[in-house]
Amino acid sequence: MTTRLRVLLVALFVCLVGPLVPSSALAQSGAPPWAACGRTDPESKPVKTYPVQPPVSGPSRTYAVLMCGNRAFGQRHIANEHGKQWSDLAVYTGGPWQGLADFAIRQTLTIPQPGYPRFNPERNTWTYKSPLQIKDQEGQVRVTYWVVVGVAAQDGKLLTSFYSRDPR
């Protein structure tokens, strides 16, 4: 069997069956839902691109890019500064915090609450905000949090994502 055929068969197997690693290993690596950010990966490495509801009278950009980043922005910032917070909330979902954060970011950027996104001229950023409801088995809302996502106005770089109990 040629190398090219072997590579094709392995790729086909992975597409049909999935990678042969435990799901916990995938969550720890950053994928899914995000690509992994190794120690030597550059800050500018794209991790995931999200659709965005463009701001009224703002840029017509229809996407935001989560990059590996550093302590100040991106996936590394979210993991280091807000990962524990997302982890505490993910207990309710039974999944990894990255999955919950990914879901919340996608929802917030595509369906922000009325009045959002808001532009902050001092930081040159757009802030998106939307509710995230935690429901019980009967579908009753037990608690509502507000997810906040910051996006750089100049290039659509996703800066941060966290949640708050404050709806304002």
C-alpha cells in the first residue's frame, strides 16, 4: 500500500469515526470546539472564527476571530482569566467549560440583547451582551447570567468572554 493511499484511508477513517482519543483529551487540547494553542504557537494563530451580528452604524464585518492571544486577549486570556468562572458554570451542563464558553460566545455575537453591541471609543472595542439561562429538568429557568464578549473594532479580534449576574 502506498503512503498516499494510507494517508487517504486514515483521513477517511477519522472523518467517519472520529479521532481515537478520549473526549477528555480533546477538551484539554482546546479542540473541539477550539483549535489547540501550544506554548510556541503565535498569538495571532486563529483558533475559531465566529459569525457576528454587525453593529448598527458600525463596521460591516460579519465575523470575529478568536486567536491564541496572550494574557490580555484571546483564548489564552479567556482560559487564564475566566476559565475557572466558565468551569464553575459548566458543572450545570456536564460538559467541558470550553464547550459552554464556545456556545455562549456564538450566541452572544449572533443574537445580542437589545442595545448591543455597544462601542467603547476609549478602548476601540465593541461589547456584545446576551442572557444565558440555566434551566432545571422541567425547563424552568433557575438562574440567568449575562455573557459579555469584547471584540476589537479595528480587526474583529475576539478579546475576551466572561459572564456576569448584572444585566446592565
